[in-house]
Amino acid sequence: MAASFARYRVMSLVTGTTLLVLCVFLVLHTVDLTLWTHLKVLVSIVGVGHGVVLYPIYMVMCFQFALKARLHPGWVVLMLLAGFVPGLAFYMEHRMGRKVMVGPS
């Protein structure tokens, strides 16, 4: 189970980071529209990387970890939603680490 948690942890950090980068780009877009012309290619690359590549891998790692840890389906839904809400992936990864690896608190 430690190996599946490690894989989940890595994908949680990577997916959460790319989502935060996209949110920063969105804020920059709303603040300065001329900056958007320079960032458009980078936003497209990070956006496709997050949505098409990283999030599906993150979902697989969530399901694999949930099956090994025998998590309640509610936790699995929260883990999957964490890939959509900026910053929540880091919190869920921390909670899962404390819940499964340390024990219930």
C-alpha cells in the first residue's frame, strides 16, 4: 500500500501544481490582457497537459490507492474532485497520508 500511496502522492502534487499554474495564468489574463498574447501558447500546453494527460493518470492513481487502502467511496469522490479545485489536491494528499498511513485521527 505504501507504493500505491507514493504514486498517488506524486500525481497529486504534479496535478495540483499544474492546476495552480493555470489559475495564476487566469488571474494574469484578467489583470493584463496584453500579457495574454505572450502566455497563450504556454497556457495551451499546461492546460492540455493537465486535462488530457495528468488528470487521467491522477484518476487511475486515486482508484488504485483507494482499492489498496479500502477507502469509502466518499473519500474517492473527494480525491477525484481535488483535481478540479486549485489547492485541494495538496490538502487531500495530506489528509490521505494521515488517514491511511498514520491511522484514524
